[in-house]
Amino acid sequence: MNKNIKFALVFTFLLAFFGVKMNAQLKSGDLIDGIAVVVGNEIILESDIEDQANYSKQQGANVANKCEFVEGIISNKLLIYEAKRDTLIENRSAVLKENANQKYTQILGQFPDEKTMLTTYKFRTSFEMKNAIEKIDSDNYYGQMKYGRITDKADVTPNEVTDFFTTYQFQLPEVKDEVSLSQISMFPKLTDAHKDEIIARLNKIKQAILGGETFESQARIYSEDPGSASNGGLYKAISKGKMVKPFEAAALNLQEGEMSDPVESDFGYHLIQLVKKSGKNYDARHILLKAEPNAAEIATAKKELDSIRTLIHDGKMTFKDAAFRFSDDKKSKFNAGVLTSEDGSDKLEKLNLSPTIAYQIAGLNKGDMTEVFQDKVQQDRKIVTFIKINDVIAAHKLDIATDYDRIKQMALTKKKNEMVEKWVKEKLPNIFISINDRYKDCTFKTDWRKNTEKK
């Protein structure tokens, strides 16, 4: 396959979170980070190139050819520059900044203190780290949006898929061991007594706030939301539809400064304080107490789910019907319980399975079902679940007879990348590009310097 095609597959959308390190600490006597490339008013630093190269290596990409690597970064930066000038692409600067603050808080929740986190990620201050996260997210957003605008109408015919396979079949990667799985999952239900206990704790916290304690201080002490607790429970610039419905309904029914009664959601029970409404967005604080099931509640859920498994095993109910009727997994219950990967495929690489699922299906064959077992999902919520093995696919070379959809997606990606390359060449005469002399010996596919000389 053409090297640029393979390289573009690695670079599609800016290598999000390439290490969260970026321009870290400078020591006395160090050379201040140099500018490698300027594209319009966008700057690529030498440290940007180094960090992205390190990230790509971790992802298994070959970045031995630095010139080829740098050219990919320049192309991406051109997308970003044009995206920011495109009036049909929403400017999300404020949202990106707030999201960076929230990600920072979430990462902080994984460390004993802020100093330890900053040392681990090699930042001197929280300001540096938040700026780095914001820059990565911003580049990723604008790059994706412009790429999508350019390739929106891209499609491939069956003949184009066949031609692609014929041309590149000996260069296509081998498929690793895979499985196709379906699951039925249930969240253990809390007893009424357990719910009353959590609500009583929240009401006690509410009384303390009404008695003079600040909502912010109580959130720092008691909230079990890792994304906001250390920030006093605050979420800023919340767009409508972003939070779960019970939270949003309660928040938007409050007056500014007013506090709710305990509110139940999928994540537990909340006290909510509306801070500010501004157009379509709002700021709110909350204190979350998770609805964590106890051993008896988990045992009850396992017993209930095991009876459902028995009905399927005995042929009295299909897996599809059971998933639709009983599963609490919203992502799969309407799809016969089938688990899918990030790209929508129902074929999952064994190496990418969670350790718990990999252990449970070990030694099982097509058509088998696991026993009911306990697992965790988003926000560490406990679930009970069992899995059916729909198919086991041994490692093999891609073949158009059995892997048509995969090959079609590769052909489509190649076509999209070619559309972007063509777009780049058309834009070049109108965009200022300057490349540091460090790269004067590079032979780029696109003659960026020639374009600069003409201007």
C-alpha cells in the first residue's frame, strides 16, 4: 500500500491525547522549544512533533521516516487552520476549555494529590496541564470536523472495493484472533431500606448547607463523583442534553442559587444547586452519593439473571428476546445483546477484551454461554451479566469473501485520504507555510516550500 495511505490511517484525526505531556518542563540552559512549521497562523513546535512521534510508536506505527511523519502533521495542521476559518464549523472554544478543566479534575481523581499528578505528567503547574489538554482536544475537534466536511460525500462501489483488494491484498494486515459476543446485564436493585439510608445521608448534608456550610465545601468532603468533587461539585457551561435526564430536569427547575431535594439517577442520588443559567447552557454544582449495591442485593440480582439464563438454555426464550426484555445495557439490548467495537463491528479482538470477560469466555466454544458473573461498567457501577459466544474467528489474512465490510472500510478510508490530499493541494496557493531549515533535506510528497517561494 502507498506509504502515505498507511501514514494517513495513523494520523486520521490528530492523535488525540498523544501523551498529555507536550511542552513540559524547561531546565536552566535548555533551548526554548523551537518552531518547526507555521501553517497560516497555526504553529507546530519541535516538541509537538516529538510527542506525536512517541505516541505513534506506542500505537505500533512506524515513524522511522521523520520527513514523512512531519508531512502528515503539516497536513493535519492545514485542516485545523481551515476549520477555524470555516463559518459552518461551530466555534467551541468555551466548551473545549471547560471540558479540559473537567478532564483535568477526572485525572486528578486518580492520584492522591495534585503535586503527584503534575510530577507524573511532567507539568510544573495546573495551568500548563489544562492548556495542554485543551490544545489537544481543540486540534482533535477542528481536524475531525474539517475532515468530515471534505469527505462527507465519499463512497465506494463494489467494483472499487474489489479493485482495492486486488491491488493491495498482499499488503493488508492479518486479522488477529476475534470473537463475536452477546450479553445480558442487570444492575442490582437496591432495597427500599438501602435507598432510604442514602437519601437520609443526603438530607443531612442538605441541612448542614442550610445551616451555614457551603455547598462547595460539602461537595469536596462527601461527593463521590470523581469528575467534580475536588472542584466543589461544579460543572460549567452544561449544554442541554449532556447530563442524564433526572439531573437536568431537576437543575433546570431550580432558581439560581436554589438547592434541590435528593434526586435519583442511574449513577446514584444527587443534591443539585443551580449556579447560573446562560442561554442554552447552565452551571450547576452537585453532590453525588453512589447507589452502590451490597452483597445481598448483588446475590439477588445474580439469582434473577441465572433464571433468565436457564430459560434461554432450555429453549424457552431466545437470547434476543431476553436481551430486549431484561438487559440494562442500553448499548446492546436493542441489538440482540450483541457487543460492538468502537468502529461498530461485532468482531472483537480477544486481546482488547477486558480481563474479566477474557477470563469468563476462556475455553468456551461457539454457542456456549458463561455462568452469571459480576463486573463493572462506566463510573465503576457494579453489574451482573452473562455472555453468549456467537462466533470464534481464528487469526487469518483478510479475504474479500469473508471480510468484505472491513475491506470496504479500508477502500473508503483510502478514497477519503485522497480527497483530502487533493483538497490540500488546491488550498496551498492561498496559505502561508514556513518550514524550518532543519527539514531542508526532506523530500515531501507535496512541495510545501515551492508554494512558499511563489507567495
